[in-house]
Amino acid sequence: MRRGGGTRKERLLRAKLKKKMQDEENAPNGAASVTFEDILQMSDLSEQSLLENLRRRYEHELIYTYVGSILIAINPYKQLDSAYSERKMTEYYGKAMGMLPPHVFALADHAYTQLIQGGALDPANQSIIISGESGSGKTETTKIIMQYLARATSYRKTPQDAEEPLDATSGTVSRALGKLEERVLESNPLLESFGNAKTLRNDNSSRFGKFIEIQFDHHGKIVGAQILNFLLEKTRIVSQSLGERNYHIFYQLLAGADNTLRERLQLQTPYDYEYLRKSECFNIHSCDDAKEFATTKHCMTTIGITEERQGLVFELLAAVLHLGNLQFGMENDTCVAVGDDSANGIKLVASLLKVSEDALMQALLTRQLYVGGKVIVQQQNSEQVRDKRDALAKSIYSSLFLWLVSELNRTISRTQDKWGFIGVLDIYGFEKFEWNTFEQLCINYANEKLQRHFNQHMLEVEQNDYAKEGIDWKHIDFEDNQECLDLIESKVNGKPGIFISLDDNWRLKGEEANKKFVSNLHSCFGRVSSAHSSSKNKWYVHPKVDADLHFGIRHYAGEVIYDASGFNDKNNETLNDDMKELIRQSKSDWLRG
């Protein structure tokens, strides 16, 4: 997390402080007892010393440490309530960065102060980038920052406010947050319900990225927020790895629905649904899905979603679950629904989507082709039907998620009243699993871009400023990852990189396309021959085994081998015309919209 760069005077002050800390460190027994709030104060900047300093601080529940203008936060994996109390907020409110120990409140307050004071008459808009591995606490940090800003705006006095002393225990100044601030904060648990899931590394992993623009008026008061979302993990809707879960909202609905809703939607247990049971994980320790469902409903009500509209949301969630239970097989070269359960399921899904059974069956079992101005109806095999079923489920859920975000923005965004903003970027952390596929490539690519941004603005720009100002500074060499980004997103010496090669194969279908894609990559960037151990591109990894469908990248955070199975389909994933026509036939204005 970044805070603003300092002036030359501030840098010289830090240099003096560094010298003082060095003297203390070199004193007898000093190294064993002193921890450094800012790693740049240390004389030994080796990896071992940095980690040892972080370890000692962590042992004393000091989870925040500065690295110049960066704030390192280490997940304590336990509640530290006193560290985030309102009294602690008042301690940091209006204090200059560095006056108090490192804290995320200091970062948020610095951004707020810079917004208000840094731009003279115009706002100096701020952005806080939160990056890290999955499970490192990015989403929680985002919520803490938003809570601090919501509280800080209540502390700030406008010309109309009476002069009152700031007191964390006072009921007047520490007044209840206004309806608008409440709605902004209520967006967090709602987005988590529909966009977060349990993974092997994190019980509440964000499976989408978001940039939250917190909007302020010229008095420094919060007037609204705008949410920009991207990269929702659609494949999770229909399949998860062993030990993981689908999105939280499905389990909340099944655990918390009352008898009337349960009967109307014919809800059962997570074990009864194909889209939930394959991972063999149904519960999260210390998480009550029924209580979370009540919280989700409360948040929906708070932002203005009516009971009737909430019912429509739950109908679509149930439709997704029941879609996954539809089974198909081949009889006399014709694909048909298998068993009474599937026949009944088709009736139920059709009623939930408010379409006819015939329209649903035709959309799933056939494909309409337009050739020479004529319509040709082509029968689908069972594998193609299952793919269409899954595509429909993913489309329904992802569209519902987009609607939810737009509904949030409609309720809490006040662009007409916005004077300035503080943006908070919360994105997937770098991921490396035993099995890595298209989603991990997209996530890690985004993290490579963030790393490049960090390199540019914190190392290149900073060191250039030092040189211009004549500050005595030993140049820091760092691994520039621009060439790795070129391999992923552009051309390297005239040869198409990974994404360009993937796009070039869009006309091919199935595993043929994926194997051709990997073969092209190996040819351009891999080993010259099996006798050579190194690849032609230092950022590219040519696996020694299973190389027909696997390739690797040496990312800034480590080497990752990707399985290209399904890459082409995911890259070209769109809802076909048959499914679009099915939705257009729905009697639900809301679903059609």
C-alpha cells in the first residue's frame, strides 16, 4: 500500500532518523531488542534482516511496517479489535504520517489529508493499491480503510458545524453514521456474499477485482461511492477444486431460507446439487451461513432492493442450482434428458426463468444455424448440451452479479455531487496452485501489471528524483518485469506473445486449438531442442513433461506452470444466439433487461 512521496526536507529528515537508528542498532544488544518501524531505517537491507525485522514485529502483534512510502501488512489470522477501535481512529485522525506507529489508519488519513489539502482549489485525487498473495488480508484491509474514511468524514467539521472537542467517547461528535455512509459500508458484505468463496488458501477469497471510488464533496464529506468490478471467476459457478466452495450466497440461501421460500424454490441441501457437491466442501469453520444470509438480506434492504426484487434474485440463484442437476444422454443418436429428476428439473428451471419448457429444451438440445438465408436446426450431442447448460448457468449468475453492482452504484453513487475521490483497488492476489489454468493466468497477469506500476513509480521515479536533487544515494538495481509483460500481452521480436497467440487460434475448436496454441508458444519461446535445458525467452518455461498442453511463465513472484486445457473456450466464451433468444422469450421484464 502506498503513501505519498515526501519532499526533499522529509527525505533528509528520514536520513537523519536512519542514522540515529543505525547507532542504536550497533549498540550492545541493540540488534536483538530494536525493531524498525520503517525498513529503510535499517543499515542491513538483506532479505534475512528484512524478514527477521518483520518476524520480531509480528511476534509483538505489530503487523504494520513501512518501507519508505509502502505499508506492509501481515495477516495476524486473529481478531485485533483494539487495533481498529474508534479510539484508535481518533488517535490517527489529522496526524502527519510517521508521528504514530505504522498503521493502515495512518495511510487512510494521509490519503484523506492529501485529497483535501494537496490540490489547492481542486482536489488531489488519491488511490490506494492493495496487493498481495491470496489470503494476505487485502479485502479486510479494504473494509478497514472504508470504515476509517467513513468515520473521518464525521469528525471533519464544516463551516456550519458547531465547535466541539473531538472525543472518541462523545455521543455527539461520534455520532451514528449517516444513511449514505451506512449504505457505502453495507456494499462490502453484499459483494462478498456474491463475489467471494472459500479456496484452499482463504475461507473468504475475493473471486473478482474491484476498484472502489469513494466520493467526497468540497467539505470533505462522503457523498457516495462508485464500484468498478472486473474478472469475476465464472468457472467457479459450475466447478470447484476439491476442498473449495462455490460462491457464499448459494450456501447462505440453502441454510437461511425460510420454509415458504424453501418450498417455493424447492431447495434442498448443498450435497444435493451437482454444482456444489463435487468439491466435497459444504461448510466453513466458524461461519454460520444462515446468519450470513440474514446479513445479506439486510444489506440488500439497506441499499434499496425491495422484498419482491430480492425474491427474483433468489429465483435466479435456485435456477442456477437446478440447472446443474439436469442430466443428458444419447438415445438413437439423439440427446435427451435422462431420468424423471431431469424431466422435473426442466419444468422447475423453466418456471423460475419464466420461459416455456419447450423453449428451454430446444435451446439446450439444438443449435440454429443460418446458412444462405435459411435456418438449419442442428441436433447437439450430450457433451455439447452440458456445455450449453453450464454456459447458461454462468451467464445467469454473472449477469446477476453485474446487476447487483449496478444497483449498488445506482443507490450509492453521487457523481453530480462529487468534488474529489479516494480510490481503493482490491484485486486478486498472485496465485500458484498445483493446477493452474486460464483464470490464474489472468490473475497473475494483473499482478504483473501492478508490480510494473510499483517498479516505475517507487523505484525508477524515486531514484530519478534523488539524482535530480543531488541526494547522495546508492542506486538500487531491481528486476524489471516489463519483458515478462511483453511475453504475455504483446509481441517479442516480432513473434506473437501469449494472448495474441491465443486470439489467433479462435477459429479452432476444443483441445485441437489448445494444443496448437501451446505448440506455437514452444516454437517461438521454448527450447531449441530436447537437448537444450533453457528456453529462448528467459521468462518462458518449456516443461519437460506433458509439454503438449502445458507451458510456464517466470513471474516476478515465482514460476507457474499452466495447463492450457480449456483456454480457447474460456477466451471465446460468449452466450450463443440460442441462449440469448431463450432469455428474450422470458416473461420476466427484469430477466430480459
